[in-house]
Amino acid sequence: MKVTNLIIISVFFTCLQAIAQNDPSTIYTLLKPDRVFDGKDIHNNWCVLVKGKKIEVVGELSTIKIPASATIIELKGTTLMPGMIEGHSHLFLHPYNETSWNDQVLTESRAERTARAVEHAKATLMAGFTTVRDLGTEGAGYDDVGLKSAINKGIIPGPRMLVATRAIVATGSYGPKSNVTEAVLPIGAEQADGSEGLTRAIRSQIGYGADVIKIYADYRWGVNGTAAPTFTLDELKTAVQVAGSSGRQVVVHSCTEEGMRRAIAAGVGTIEHGDGGTPEIFKQMKAKGIALCPTLAATEATSSYKGWKKGIDADPEAVKHKHEIFAEALKAGVTICMGGDVGVFTHGDNAREMLLMAEYGMKNIDVLRSATSVNADVFELKDLGNIKAGYLADIIAVEGNPAEDLKVVKQVKLVIKDGVVYLQK
């Protein structure tokens, strides 16, 4: 009887050991790069120990107790850094020099657009962007919610997603448009007007899974197609109040001075593009803690589609203006989010925005912070954007030292999301 009991106990503990070995939360991985950018600063000779989905320990190797079962990944010559966060993406769009925005909305089926979005999500993750804020499906309804769910369930590889679903526009302001009055065309966003209409649209979008509310505070519907405000200040205040009651931010597209002024007064979370920015406007943004997502890469991309050859031709007015407003925003001390409006240009080339931020006058280390810890703070992403004990193990490695040569952010050697290795070169 005693022998039998011992056998049973032995088998029991063997089973427990086997279960522990197969439990992802008990798996240790030690990452050994040349240096670590932790979301704030560069630290030479640091290593990172990951346990399951989370970062267990960060520091010099001599300070880390390494479990015997740990898998060791040697990353000589690299910098380890937090998974980057794309602040302005449209996974359901592809570059306009391939197919115009109008034709994507009017002629591409939802099935085709979703199939493209799946590939775009994978390309984004493989480029080292483990999180995206996707700001509108542009005519693809709530399909971003389904894409996010498929990624979360492990059906397809992709980044974490904050989704805005349909975005919200004032009636008559957005496209596609037709001169044929009787034509009924799909609209690239949801039309809503007045406090009651906005309240209904925002609550509906939240019900369908929106993480953020995207509103077009102005658009090209002024006289002769000029950009002009769409929503009144009271309407924007209503939007912020309704979204905020559920803990969600309002993200505002704005390219005019008046549109930005109203958005600031309403207390939005971020302003996208910001082409109407002035020293006074940026001073107000700084005072209210409203961040700017400048989308430099989208401006350069659309200019190139019109024939501009960078480095050969003189900069067009749109590009010159971006240089000016970016410089003014930096001077004012406005918080800058990294977000390129990717979808206007190729998914997976997200780091193009980072290189332009540096080219336009931002320090390399601040660009790195913008793409990691700053975006995490602005977007209220808990346990992301930093390499710190207890944070989620969204970690990448790039060749060389990006604080010295920012171009290496495009040379991604390792991608880990939720403790799972998706890319290792």
C-alpha cells in the first residue's frame, strides 16, 4: 500500500512538472543584446528576462538570476527596445498610387479589403510595430473590430489594435461624392449632426467595439473645395463628453486653424495632421496637454504621387508647410505622437515617419520615445511602450544603435509580442 501511494505521488508530481513545462506562463527567455532602449534612455550591457507574457527582470546580466530552463537568445550588435506603436494607421487602405481612395471605397469589395488588411497587419508586426491605433476603416464598416478579434484570438498574426471603426463626419462633407443628385454612394465614414446625432453615432460605435472616436473637425468642403470646419464647438464638446463618459478619447482630424482651435477648446485627446497650426495654436495645445500626430510621411507620399521627386525637385508648398508647422510644434513643446497615416503609403514602411521626424528637426532619442513610451502614455496603453519589470513582453531588436543612426529602426532582427517570438533573424 505504501509503495502504491509513493508511485501515485510520484506520478502526480511528474504530471505537475509536465503541466508546468507546457504552461506558457512558466517559460523563461533571456534576451542578450548589446544595449537596451527602455522607452526613455539607452542602457549599455543590459539584458531582459521574459517570463511568459511579461517582462520579469531588466538590468545588467550580473544582477539577473537566470532559471536553468531559460532559453537564451543572443542578440550581439543589436539594441533591444519596446515594440513600436503606430499612432495613425488605416489597415483597410493601401497606397493611393496603386488605387485612388475613391476607387478603393467604390470598387473594392469588403472581402478584398479585409484580405488586404490581414496582409497589412502582418507586415506591420514584422516591421516591429506591435501596436497600432487604426483611425477609420474608410468605408469598410466595423471590419476593424473583426480584424482585431482575429489577431487577439491568434487566428492571424498582427499588432495590438486600438480601433476607431467608421469615424464621424458632418453630413455632406466627406466622400466619395457625385454630381448626380440621385446617385447613392457609400460614404467613407459615418455622417452625424448636432448633439443628438453625434451622441447616437458615438454610442453606437462604442457598442460595436470602437476603442477611440475619430471625428473630422474640418474637411475639404469649403468654397472651391478649400478646407473648412465641419462641426461647431458645442458639437465637439458634446462628442468629448459622450466619449469620455465611457473612458474613450476623441481623436480629431484637423487641417485648419479654426478647426484646431475648436478641437482644443473642446478638450480632444489628439489632433491629427495639424496643418492649420500656428504658434498660438500650439501654445494652446501645450497648455491643455493635447498631442499632435503630424503625419509627415502622408504629406510627402501624396506629393510624390503627384510627380514630386524628393531630393531632385524643389519641395512643394505642402511639404514646406509641414516643415514649418512641425518646427513650431517642437518649439512650443507640444507632445508629438509618432503616426504617419500609413495606408496612404505602404504598410510595413511605418518607420518612414520616424526618419522624417528626425529629418524635420527632432532628436533621434525623442523620436524613439515618441514611437514607444510617449505614444503609450498619450493613448493610455497600460504596461506597454517601456521595457520595465511587470510590463507586457512586446519587445523588438534592431541592428546597431538607433539613438546614433535612426535608420536602423528599419533593420528589425527580432519581434516579440505577448512573449511570443514572431520574427527572429
